[in-house]
Amino acid sequence: MEETTTATTGEDWLSFDDDAAFLQHIINQKPAEEIVPIPEWRTEVLCKALSAEVRTAVAELAYDPETKLTQYRKAFHLVVMGGCHNPSTGKQTFSAKHKDLLMRQMDGGPIELLAMKILRLSKMLANDVEDAKKN
């Protein structure tokens, strides 16, 4: 059974009396996504927010405990591998075997553009986290 209640922000929030329906509702939610044109490649790439597993790997690689800074550039290959999909099929475009290709052989401009878009969709950048807190 699904109920709608209104939160103090004016948004409609759902509550569920049935645990299976609650779980199914959560499972049905899709990650944020956006199709990004890449002129250098003469095509578009479907970028999706990262899964929890990939987010964790990216955060661990990007964080420097000595400087206490997070530098996502160190993890661009993980971000792009985890977030780039074929718009026609929905399947992931890159895998671990493409790391060298992505980081050493390809034009870095499209890789950076895709990585930054995926980090934004994943709400991993400081401005995006602050914006999310405001909403």
C-alpha cells in the first residue's frame, strides 16, 4: 500500500505500509543520466551517475590522506569506465582493459568532459553536494 504525505519543503514524499512495495519502489529508481555530445568522436555518450561500488573506488583513489584533498583527475578512468554507456543499448562503453587507452592514448578533452559530467550526475563535486543540501 502506498501513501502520499507532504513534507515541509512542499514536495510529495511516499511512504509504504508494505516492505516489499517499499523495496520495489527503491529498486525501480534509476540513476541520474544525460546524453552528452562528443564532437571529437562525432557521437553522443550516455552518462549515468555512478553506482555505490564505483563511487567508493573513485573516492578512495582520489583522496590523498596526507594533503586531505580529493583530486578526481587521479580517478578519471574509473569515473569514465563506470559512467559511460552506449545510448542505443544502455551497456557500459569501457571496461578495465580500456584504462591505458583512456588515460594515455586518447584526447584528454572528451575524457575530462565525460568524467566531470558523471561526477556532477553522481553529486560528487563540492558545488553539487552544497546544491543538493539546499534542496
